[in-house]
Amino acid sequence: MTDQVIINEVGLRDGLQNQPVHVSTDAKAAIADALIAAGVRYLEPVSFVSPKAVPRMADAAALSARLPRRADLHYTALVPNLKGYQLARAAGYDTIALVISTTESFNQRNLNMSLDTALESCLSILAQAKADGVTTRAYVSGAFACPYDGPVPARTSIELSEKLFAGGADEVAISDTIGGGNTRQMKDIMQPLIASFGAERFFVHLHDTRGLAAAMAWVACELGVRKFDASVGGLGGCPFAPGATGNVATEDLVYLFESAGLNTGIDIVGLREAVRLAAAATERPLGGRILKWIESQEARGNNVCALV
């Protein structure tokens, strides 16, 4: 194994887009600052979507202007169409993410498009990005299971990924949008894709609805994947995916990889401030399993810095 793992923080976007409580731009900026202070270097803070469809992302441009800009910080904006792409470019993003779902039902609910139309839209964005020199990551949403149609055959996700690469995508993110996948499916999807395109071109995006996210992340890691999405405190949920719960917690993935000798560059103890701020902003308890363990150790007087 190579020793470096990239964890892309999606809590500010995927984590907050479905929250019942409005989170102010100031609060989002404070969470971003805390994440960066803890060592997070890759963030997907916003999506440039219709504020009517996803009102929690209405401040995408305003938040983008508040983010610190440094050579070691890498930001991605999610865009649903060419209009969103243009807004992201105007806000200064040179890496964009786009999304397509594996089924007709999910594309209709998520993008208000058929699968064929959604693919055409993705390909047009990829072509424009290529012409502009913009890096692209294409999310295959519902790669393991659809919230409306159930389990998705591995071949479906593989073929869709192949089409996205053929259309110019720099990276593809295999996404368990509702947390309905399992470790066998991870192998069935990722092994042939890695054989064809190389592990370095893939992200894995996991929700922890059924408690298998960490296990699936480790399977992907053993197959060679080194880029993962995660959400601070386990925030998450998709407004168009009934039953989806939070993403795998950033702090839990950090512990998983660091305890196995891989380097994330992120301090678990430092993440606690970001979790605290996110919990206060969303008015709900947050935190991955490792933070609960840290709290139990502190209650016993143990030095957690020496234990994690």
C-alpha cells in the first residue's frame, strides 16, 4: 500500500443540504475554518443548484468567497447542469463535480431528467470543462442501490463509469448514496474498473445507513483506492433519496486509515471543534464512533492524544 489517503470533506455540502435547520453562512465558514485547522485539505463546500430545489445551498457563492485560498487547499463545487457549472467557474472553482444516478427513477427525482438526458448533460459539462482546463469528478449516484428501485447490478455502475471516462471525466466517484451497499458489491464494481482505469482515478463516497461504510471503505482501500469522501460528525442525507442517513464520519475514516498505518494528514482530536460547531449549527448531536470512545477515555482520565 502507498501511505497517503485523501479524505475529501463533504459535510458542508452533502451534510447540510438536507438539514431541517437553516445554517448561516457565518456558521458554515466557521466549520470550514475548524476543518482546515484540523488538517483537512480537500473540501466540497457547496453545490450550485436551484435555491428552490435545495434552499440550504442558496449561499453557495457567498460561502465560496469566505473560504481561505491557499496552494495546499483543494475545493470542489458540485454542479447539476451547465448553468451551475458557469456559476461555479464565476466563483473561482477549478475543480467541479457532477452527478448522474444509475436508474431512471433516481435521475427523475434528483435531476428531473431521464437517464439518457442526464448522461447527455454530464457529457456536455465534461466537454466544456475539458475546453476550459477544469478538473472533473463524476459521481455515479446510487451505484449500489437505488432508493426507488432497489439493488443495482454491478454492470450498470461499471458501464456508466466507462461512459463518463469516455466523455472526459478525470475521476469517477462510486457513490453509495443511500448506504444500501455491501462489501461484495464493492469488490464486484471496483475490481473491473480499477483493472481498466487504475485505482488513482476513483473516489468512493459512502453513507453509513446500515453500518457498513467503514468495512466498504477498507475493501476499496485494499483494492488500491486512496480517495474517499466523508462528512464531519457523520452529517449527511440526500433530499431526493428517502432513507439515506449520514455519510461516513470523517473522524471514523481518519481513525480507520491512520490506525492501519496510512497517512491522512488530519488530526482526530482537532476535528472535535469542527464537530462541535456542526452540532451547534444543526442543533443535533453529532460525532462518529471514535469520538464517543475518546470521550469515554477522557472520563477515565486517559490521555487521548497518546491513544489515537
